[in-house]
Amino acid sequence: MMKIRFFLGLLWVVTGLALVACGGQGAVETTGPTAEAQLPAATEAAGEQAGGSLVIYSGRSESLVQPIIDRFAAETGIDVQVRYGSTAEMAGVLLEEGANSPADLFYAQDPGGLGAAQAAGLLGPLPAATLDRVPERFRADDGTWVGISGRGRVVVYNTAAIADPAAELPADIAGFVDPQWAGRLGWAPTNASFQAMVTAMRVLWGEEETRQWLEGIQANEPMSYEGNTQIVEAVAAGEVDAGFVNHYYLYRFLAEQGETFPARNYFLPGGGPGSLLLVSGAGILNSAANAENAQRFVDYLLSAEGQQYFADETFEYPVISGVTLPATLPPLAELDAVAVDISLTDLADVQGTQDLLIELGIIE
């Protein structure tokens, strides 16, 4: 069994913003303003040497976002200081520090941590010009945070063990309870994205069906891993045949090791919680001493340059239109499935999800 690594009382808040994913190639879907549309004034200012300071608490990993932060700092002359940790840890620190926090901006891996800061009244409203750059499903209902990039839930599989994924893999995640998957699966039950998926199951399927799914997967004796990277590595090494992950981890391996890397993603065509699109997001603290620079940074991330960075360098989905995706990444516009809308309120009960996982002996 694996231990929960969440900090303080964060465990009760999480969210997912859901779309269903499957194959295809081309450009990202065209909803909302395009990347070429007029940027907010604060974004225009980011192209100038603004100077001053900015303190970011980041729940996103340094390897993923430090390059875009460095680019922003170089273009604006702003001295950017970043404190890294898990989204849960950073949210917990913000809750503890309150109005005395030195942070100007909270950059979270998923909206769960932002929801904790939001519920505590720590985040201020963002300008409409910023919020309107993304579809409504990618921002907080009260406008206190905005989505930055998207990560789809997929099944990663070993290409030697599974030659024809469309024929050999289930159409949706419910099918993995079949006994044929005994000893063949990997999952990361302490991972925030996995718990967001299970929370979505509880919303979409109900408590009993979700319990039955978890028990069915347990009966198939899956291998437990710390996170998505470890699952992809295990699948490629043949430790397991398939695993539940976020899509972009595979593309990082392919970029480093080439097309011979023996694992691929399968975007479940059946829809539901196995096909969520979760977003990273950012919010500005009410107590920010450098609120103007924080706003510049948010608008920079939502600019054409910032969004192209996520598409090209981290293989995540842009949240604005008009951004060119790598040919290997299926675009949202061509997803052949029914979107499932799940709001922040719908997925607030992560504590209930963790209680269920503890009750079933999946986590401690």
C-alpha cells in the first residue's frame, strides 16, 4: 500500500475539467479567441522591459516550466523567484501563510490546489480580457484562476504485448476489471490526477459502481507506482502491459528515446472518466506585492508564444485556439467522443475519494 503525501487539510478539494479523448491529427480545436487575437494590455507590456520582481509558488515541476519562466524573465527584465513543490504542498503552505505569504502567484498542476486557495479567499479576480482567452470550462466560476495547459487521461500500453490496441484494449476504462487483465496493469493511486479521475467516476457513475471498479482492478492485482513517469517506464520495460496515466509523459520519452520506445498511448474512445482532460492553472494572490507582474506572467502563458511552448516542449494541450500541435499529438478538434462537463463543484469531494481508497486498502 502507498501513503498519501498531501499537506495539511488540502485533501478535500480537487477538480477536473473534462473532455473525452481519442485519435486524430492536426490543429487544436477552434473555440474562443485565436492565438493571433488581441492580447490583454498586460501581455503587451510583457514584451517590454518591465523590471521589478515576481514570486511564484509552483506545483508544476521545475523541468517542465522553468524554461518558460526563464524566457519570460529575459523578455521583461522581471526578477522571478520560484518555490517548487507538489501542488498539494504549495497550496498547504499558502493556507498556512495566508495574507502574510510572500507569493504573488500560485501555478498549480491541477485546479484542486487552486480550489483550496480559492475557497480560503486567497485569490483575487482576474481581468475579463484574460479569462476570455480560454473556453469557460478552463477557468474558475468566480474568475479567480485560469487554465494554462491541458493533460488528457489515457492508457499507455506496451507495443510488444498489445499489437492492436483498438481490438485488444477496452473501449472505456470500465473494461479493465475483466480478469484477463490480472497482473498486467499499473496505476498510481496516490497521484492527484488518478484521484481526480476516481472523483469523476463517483460523479458520473455513482459511489457503488466506482467501488466495484476499484475492487475489480484490485482483484486483478495491479502494480502500484508513485507517478505517471514510473508507470510509463514500467510499461516500456514490460513489467506491466498497460497503465493509467496522463498523455504527455509518453511524448517526453519518445522525444528523448525515439520512435523505437516500446510504449504508446491509447485515447479511450468510450468516453467517461478514463478520458478526462485536466488543466494546470494559475491564480494571483490577493496579498500579492507584485500583482501587476503576476498578471503579466499569466497573460504571457496564455499568449501565442507561451501556448506554443507547451505544445512543442511539454506536449500538453493549449487552452487557446490557433496553436499548432506536434503531428504525434491528437488534437481536441478531432476527438471522436462525447464531452463530459464536470465543474469544480462537481469534483470538490476528493476527501470522499481518498476515504474510499483507504477503506479499500488501496492507499494508507
